[in-house]
Amino acid sequence: MKHSVEEVRLRNGACGLLVNVPNASVMNIRVQFRGGMRYAKKPELYEIAHVVEHLSFGANSRYRDEQAYEADFTKNGAYHNAWTSDFSVCYESECADFEWERILDLNSVAIASPRFNEEELKSEKGTVRAELTGYLNDYSRLLWPRLQTAIGEETPNLRERLNTLPNIELKDIREHYRRTHTAGNMRFIITGRIKHRKRKILRMLEGWNLKEGNRLAVPEDSLHPSDAVLIRRKDASNITFGFSYVIPQRLNAEKVHAMDCLNHIVTGTMNSRIFGKARKRGLVYGMGSCVSNSVHNCSWDFDGEVSIEDAENLFDLIHKELTNIVDGNITDEEIEAAKAYTLGRYQIDAQTVGQISDYYTDSYFVNDEIGDYDRTPEIINNITKTDIIKIAQKFISSGISAMVAVSSCEKSLISTLSEKLKI
């Protein structure tokens, strides 16, 4: 979709992007604060940001409770949600174009004037407890926090997170909110028909009842390699695994797109080097890889599930193909096919207002960077074989890697599989 982007800074210190999509029939609104779990005042309150997020659409200056707010917000089909990560809490909404002003106002009511109370705190702590308890049966949810801990990130596991919930009191909720939900710590992306509405949007945002504050810094961990980790589950008949190679820097757009092409080559389709071959041999049903780009580091992550009997064959294949790549054994045909696929996804992933917002969200909310959407085809077309090999070599040789698995197998097998990832 054709669109244009402008960054604006409010007088109160908040910054954001106004993304004009001519003739759009909906408006997408995203508001982010650096106020995730890693900003808890002390480790015993780690889950506090998650609880604040759950309380965000509860009682406020205009509505007595969540049900009253929800009924008014959604009466014309509008949608809202929120999510929390280690570093972010983000509020999202989307509405029909005709009611954008009403919905932006309702965002202000929820985000800038909450009235936390004991009844809703008790209720939402229970909801968060149910959510996290459910994750204990999701093996992927189990392994990634454990992998973060293994390489040195200060991230507790799910059971440790559950144990922090009883420590959270109303005074803690209010303190965390006051400290993190300030104008200077706020970023926003509003996508839709912005033309002729800019002044009104800015006036409304300027009117949000937030203290000025400053943008909070992102904590930086001292990362290190780790031995293989097994989370033993007696009922896990297969091996659910995740492994990462990490470099202590954020990648630029050129390198991210080079990694997109490489991920397509190794796991992208049924024709890929690792997933495609493993699927053809009957070793896996599904397996994937991606790049996670943060402020201080970037990880090349792989995940999948394999039977205990087939695990060594799969990891032998992974070792062989990753070795081939870092040795430069990639064909020109593979490079061109990966670039064509990446260009195609670039166009497919920009069909809606929400997808346009997605393009800018990660880089802007994480690092205040504005992605150059129009330049993306040029970046992809200019990717070379050398670019892909060099960035793959950088990840593999970084010295920071880890593997975590959930299974009923012996730890010695997981250690053997992990050794095969040393290229």
C-alpha cells in the first residue's frame, strides 16, 4: 500500500510516527513504553509489568470497570489489545476510519488515567497466573526463557515468574506505572488517513495526562556461551529444541535482509537445505529459523521438534548444511531464489494498514529507527553471496551460543546434539 511517514515530537517529550495511507478505511494505533518485565523495581516483582498490562483496560477516570470500557470501545467493531515483553509494554488498537477520533480518545482514557483497585488487581493476578500456568504445558514457552538465562540474560523461568505474583501489591502497581508511563518514555505509531488530521491528532496526544519523564535505557547483559540444557519432562516423548547463535550488536537493515535470505535458504520452504531435506527424509514435521534484533545484540534462532530416535540424524544434517554455508558453498541460483522470495514477501506483507504498522514497529519501538520502506527492494536486490556468507560466519564464530531442549531423553543425548552445532 502506498504510504508516507513523518516523525513527530510532542512538546511533552513523546515521539512517534504518523503513517499516512491515502484512502485507508481503518486506523491503527500503537503506543509503547519501555516498561516491560526487566524494569521491575526488584526481581521479586518481575511479573509486575504483565499485571499492569492486564489492568490497562480496567477502571479509569471515565469507566467504572473493564466491562463498561470494553462495551463502549468495541460497539462499532473496534479492537484493542496489549502485550508485554522484557523491555516493552505496548497498547494496540484498530478501528473503522469514521471513529478514529473516538478511539484515540479512549486510548488516552485507558493509558493515561487508569484507576487501579484491589478488586481488579486480584482478578488480573489470577488471570496472569492462569496464563503462565498454561504456558507450562507449551514446551516452546518453557525453553526460550531458559535459553536466555543460559547465555546471561536476567530472565527467570515460568515457575519463577509465577512465584513473583503473590509479591505484587497495589502500591507496586502504581509505582511501576508512574515510573514507566511517562510522556518522554512513550513512542507511538498511528497509521491510516493522516492527511488533514495531523493537527488534531497532535493536539489530542498533547492532552494525555502523563508526566514528562525520560526515555528509559535498555539494560545490557554480559552474554556468554552455555552448555546444553535439558528441561526434563517425563511425558515429552519427542525432543522440542531451540538453539541460538548470538552477536553482541544490533544489525542494520542490509544485514537483516541478508539474514532473511539465508533463513529462506536453510528453513524457509519444503525446498530448503535443512527443513526441506529433513522433511523429505521424515525427520521433522516442522522446523524454523529467524533473526531477533534487539538494542544490544542479535540472535540467530532455530527451533523445532524431532523424535529421540531421529535426533542425531537431524543434527548431523544441521551441522553439514551450516558448515557448507560458512564455507561459502551457496549457489547463485539459491541466492537469486531467496531474493525473489524476500521481495515477494515484502509486497505481500503490506496489504493492510496493520501490516504497514508492523513494518515500522520493531525498529522504531526498539531503537527509534525509522525503516526505509521504499528502499527495501533496492537493499534486497543488492544482497550478494558474500554478504550472506560473512554474516553467517559472524554468527557462527561469535562464541555466544546455547541450546535448550524439553524431553524425556537423557541429558547425554542433548549434549551430543549440542556438540554438533559447533561449526
